[in-house]
Amino acid sequence: MATPSQAELDFKSEQYLREKKVPQIINELVAELVQTKPDDALGYMSELIPKMKEAEANSGQKKKVEECCPAEVSARPLAIIVLGASGDLAKKKTFPALFKLFAEGLVPAKTAIVGYARTAMTHAEFCEKLKPTLPKDWDPNVYEKFFLQCHYVQGSYDKQEDFKKLNKSLEEIEAPHKRGGNRLFYLALPPSVFLAACSGIKQTCMTTPPCWVRVIIEKPFGRDTETSAKLTADLAPLFSEDQIYRIDHYLGKEMVQNLITLRFANKLFSHIWDKSAISNVQITFKETIGTMGRGGYFDTSGIIRDVLQNHLLQVMALITMEKPKNLTPESVRDEKVAVLTHVRPATAEDAVLGQYTKSLDGSEPGYLDDPTVPEGSNTPTFAQTILWVDNDRWDGVPFILKAAKAVERKEVSIRIQFKPELRPYGDTVNRNELVVRLQPNEAMYLKINAKDPGMTNEIHTTELDLTYSNRYGVALPDAYESLIYEAVQGNATNFVRSDELDAAWRIYTPLLKQIEAGSVKSVPYAFGTRGPPEADERKYKLYSRGINNYTWHGPQK
């Protein structure tokens, strides 16, 4: 790829500032005026603008990297190697996240981004394939610098000579630095080649201390307790537990990462976060889309393996865990494991399974209409399970975990409903609820009751609302961006440990075996509806809908 001249880069940067930065500059001016409230706003702005211009002139990619990237990460060369670089996951999630980390200066400016896959490609072709997948609103200078750090190696996942070729490329990249480098391998691969790829890395691509090698592995981590345990046992001779980073991207979401802070940095929750005050907890994942032609792949897992056993159970662990001794990764993960071991296995009696059929108007096909889905499949696309935690804090509190495809709206949320206050209002007012919206429209709000304004004693439900887009003028990082950044720093807090994985599979394996044996059937529901009516019937025996006088208004445009 031809390297642009400095004049070309300067011109592109100036053009970018004219076209893209004007709204940002206006927003910064407005924020500064709101915060400072000067008597002479115009005079204050006339002094502020030259300072902003000077700051912009002094800022650059190199300075940004030095300011943002931790010193311990910059101390040695860093290579991030993406195995499966030509696949959908790498193109849609991994490389866009790596670009953002590079552009924001959160990894060293000389970080090598190395793609490895079976597809034959030149460096130029590799970069061309990446371009459409990257965020669009950055200085052209940044894209050029990013592609200069990109490399591509073709190879198989089961041939040691190909991994030797990869290692040689990494050594050539590290050679100018005259010291060994750190290596982070991201396995954007199907489970069928995990072990072969890990074996190739172990045999040919390891570094020597003080350099480190870490491996990020994508789910699924097995299909049940037995297969998960086998995968863990097979990986153990290759890498130590502190080298393995099992990624669950929900643990990288901003609102999930805020749960520990919400619980343990706010005294007001300390004495009400248990069975004495909390009636029930709902953790919900809903999508409006179906399997979209990928039904054959989805049929091998189903909604429980795809969402409940990992994403939603991880959220539940953060809600129910005890206070950790400190915020070190092992302290946090110890408490998550401890509470998961107290969760009863999911049962058919406390579960409702569903499978979508065509929409009521016939415009959307049903799950079984997908030709890639086996005829007569019982695989659920909807699952609601009620889980119980057998410990002193949560005894008797139902946790309603629901995941659904092809339903009426898209939403991922946590809803913690408190017990009613009996006197003096009784059932004439709604219960308090703490709601955490993970997506869309990230927010936390507490539903409370208040007197209507004016000469009246009428009561309505309102909220104490922290809607992120209203309160903060920042773009939230993508989950993959957050987690790769943490892996580079060696922070394993938001990655799944092997004993945590085993505890999670223990909860759902018995139900999965019943489904596969055909003893638990999926109830049909129409595409675009709420799901099987049986699910709502069971939920509303545990959750109080109250008086319908409240609507959350969400972000204010």
C-alpha cells in the first residue's frame, strides 16, 4: 500500500476538521458555557476559542498515545493476532474494536495488528477488506497509520509449519525494537479448531518472560457440563488459567460493568439489596429479528446456550454476588463463583420454551420454514426460566431470566421490583422498581411514587432518571473494545474463569438434556408477538404490574 505524503495527510486532516469537527466544537462550547455560566458569554467565548485552537494544534496521534496508553503496556512491543481474520466475527466486531483502541490511543501507536486465516490475501487486499468494516468518522490520517500497522499471514489452524511462519512474521515485526514483545491472540474461530490453534500457538509462538502471551477465546465454551469440562482439561496443558481469557461480550457492556459500582459504591442500597426488600428480579433479552437464514447454525445451540447460560447468567451473578474483599479480578470472580454454586438447576416446571412461527400477516417466515433447520426441530427460540438462589440473602426471591428472538421489540434490561409498602397507601400505589437498560438507550432509573403537583392529593409514579445520552456527552465504548483493552492490561475481572464456567453449566445442563430428549416441548408463538402467553401468565404471578399510570420517556432529543 502506497504511503501518502505529509502534504496529503495535512490536507485531509484540515478537510476533516472543517467538515467533521464543527458540531463537536459547538458542543464543547455549549458545555463549557453551561458549566461556567459567565456573565459575558460572548466575551468568554472569544477568549476560549483561541485556547481550544491551541489545544487542537498541540494534540496529535503520538501525544494522544502517550497520554492514554498505560506505561506498562507501552514498555514492550505489542502484537495482537486475530486468528480467523477473514471471518464474520473478526470483520464485524474484532477489527473495528482494534481500530477504535488504536485511534483513541489506548494501545501503543506501534502495536502490530496481525490477521491470520486460511484465505489467500496480500497485505493490500487484507486492508481493502477491512476498510468497509471500520468506523467512518475519523481523520483520514488515522486510517493510514492504522493500516501501516496491519499485517496478514495465511495459514491453516492444524499445521505446525504454518504457525512457525506466523511466529517468524511476529519476530520480524518485533526485531526493530531489539527486545521481545507481548502477544495477544484473539481466537475468532469455531470451537472445532480451538484446540488445534491453541496447540500451534503453544508449540511455536510463545515468548519468554518478562514478555507475556494471552489467548482470548470466544464462546461457546462447550455444550454442557461434560463438554465444557473436557475443553478446560484439554486447554490446561497448553496455557495456565491466567493466560486464558474467555470472552463474554456482555461483560464488556457499559451498564453491566456499572453493576458493581452501583451496588457497592452507594450506601443506600446496602440494606435493601436482599429478600427483605426485593420481591423479584427480571433479566430480559429480546430481539425483533429471527435467525435470518442462519437457522441451521442456531439449531445446534438454541436460545438457552446462546443467551441464558452465559450472558444473562453473568448479569445475574453480578446482581446476586456478595461484596468482594477488593476489586482485584480474583476477588470479584471468587464471589461470582460462590453465588452461582447456590443457584438451583433450572427445571422444566419453572421454564417456558417457545419457537416462533410465521408472523400473523404472513410477511415473516417461521423458524421451521428456514431450509437449513432440521425438519421437526424442537430447538427453542424463546426461553423463560425462573431461578432460585439458596442462600440467606436471596432465599425465596425469584429471578426471571428471559431470552427471545422474533418478538415485539428489542430490549435488554434488568428490572428489580421491591416489595410493597403496606400502610397507609396499600395497593393504591405502584411498587418501587430499579430498572437498568443495557440496550437500546442505556439508562438507570428508579420508579418512585409522588404527589401530583398543586391542590390535590392524587399520586402518580415518576422516576429518578439517569439516562446516559441525556446526562453524558460521550459515546460509550463497544463491548469488544472494552474487553480487548482489559486483556491487553492483564485485567481478567470481566472474563470467565474455568470454575465459574463449570458452575454456570451446572445450572442449565439438566434442562438442556431434557429438551434434547424431547421431554420438554417448545410452544409455538407468532413472529412479532410477545412470545408464548404461558410465559406472561407465570411471570405475572411473581411480578406486580400495579396501576398503569407510568411511562418511561427515555432520551430527550
